[in-house]
Amino acid sequence: MDEYPWSSGPEVPAADLVRKSWDATVAALPVEARITGEVIGRQRFRVFIRIDGVPYAIALAEVTAMPLGMDLPDLGASVSAKAIGHAVHNHQVRVRLDEWRAAHE
């Protein structure tokens, strides 16, 4: 089995619902907003997070924001983060995980 599968099932919001809810997501999660959620997708250079309290929002934490020596969180891990931007083209909230921010301090 691939180490980096994309999740499917009830924990992953449908793409059309994510798209339709985009304006509400951006309003609810402006840059600097704090989020918590569960890792629902893990790939070589990023993790995808289902955001608590915003049912049709997906967060993306990219390796470009990850300090050297840190690892990506596992599927199912609970994480907290800060919103650092919005990827309009694919309807994702870009985040920096707290554990990565702490490593910079």
C-alpha cells in the first residue's frame, strides 16, 4: 500500500460542497485565524486537514512551510495551525502547523 494515500469516506467533504462553501470558508477563516482539525490526506510534500467547526473546509500544510528535521503528521492525527493564506484555485486554506512554528522559535 502506498504510504501517501488520499483519504475517502465520510471524513472527506465532497468537492462540490467545498467549492460551494468557499466564500463562507474564507469569511470564517481569515489569515491569522487559528484552526484545529484532523489529518485526512498525507502526500510527500503536504498534508490535508479537515477543519473542526467548518464542515466543508480543507486546509493544506505544505512542506515549504515545514522546518528541516520535522516530519509530516500521520493520517488521523489531531493538529492545530494558523491560517497563512487561501488557495482560491483549489479552495484550500493554507496553514502552518503549530509544531512547525514552534520549531522556528
